[in-house]
Amino acid sequence: MAPSVNRGDHFFVSRRAYDFSLPQRGDVVVFYVPLYRAYFVKRIVGLPGDQVQMIHGRLFVNGAEIPVRRLGDVVVECETGKICQAAQYEETYPGGKKGLVLDQVSDGPLDNTGAFLVSENSYFVLGDNRDNSNDSREDMGFIPLSGIVGKLAYKFFVAGHWVWQPID
């Protein structure tokens, strides 16, 4: 989920965030995947009934390209112990929420997908590090509402330092 959430970050999860409202595009959520018997953190990009597709590394929802703005390059760990540069973009989702995403590999294996029609009571999630993410584009599939544990709210410990950063 780099750059939004990185290995070693500690964060608060609002477990009651969806008691009276439904998840929205752009929310960063924690959810459980029975296939892996594990919890994951990803960003919701598709709501129930949406059509989601990646074309040349760009996200399309219901046939419309999600607007992006290039922010420059950042240094990331691309393999264990190996450092690379990645292009960083800001996506703006319908409704106005924004998210930072990384593109390490032009025309990577998950940069072009078929169209996914999100099923009822389910969500389509993507990792912000698009070229290094197991998400709804692969066998993880759609995330049922019942599998969502909560919404990430704040990071409080990053790289050995105390912080108080909202997670958008």
C-alpha cells in the first residue's frame, strides 16, 4: 500500500466507521480474506454495481478514466534489499477523495485487465503500489462488506517515530 501505508507503520482503525454508512471510493480499509487466512489493507475503488478496469496503467470506473496528476518520482523498495524509483500520481475519485499511487513498471502485468462488474454487497480494492499488489485484479477478488473490519483513520508510528497523520 505504499506510499499511503508502509511496512512497519502503526495505525488506528475505525471499526465503527461503517455502522451508519457504507464504504466509499477512496477509503483505505482493513479486511479479512478467508482464502489467505489473513488481513489486508487496500483502497476501495469500486462500489457494488460498478464496472472497473485497468487500461495502460490507468483506472477506469464505469467507463470513465479516473483523473491523475503526476507528482514526480519517489524511491521505493522494489525487491528485498533493492531500491528503485517509481512514478507517483495523485488519483481523484468520483466524490472528490484523493489517493497517492505508485507506478514502478510501465505496462506491467496488471496494467491491462478485462472489465470487472462488482457484485452486490461487495467492493473492488486496489493497492496503492499498483505493480506490487495482490488485490481484486487477481484471485483475491471482490471484498464482501461483511469482510471489512474498518477504515484506517490515523498513522501514529512511522519509521521509528511518533506521528499523527490522517490516512486518506
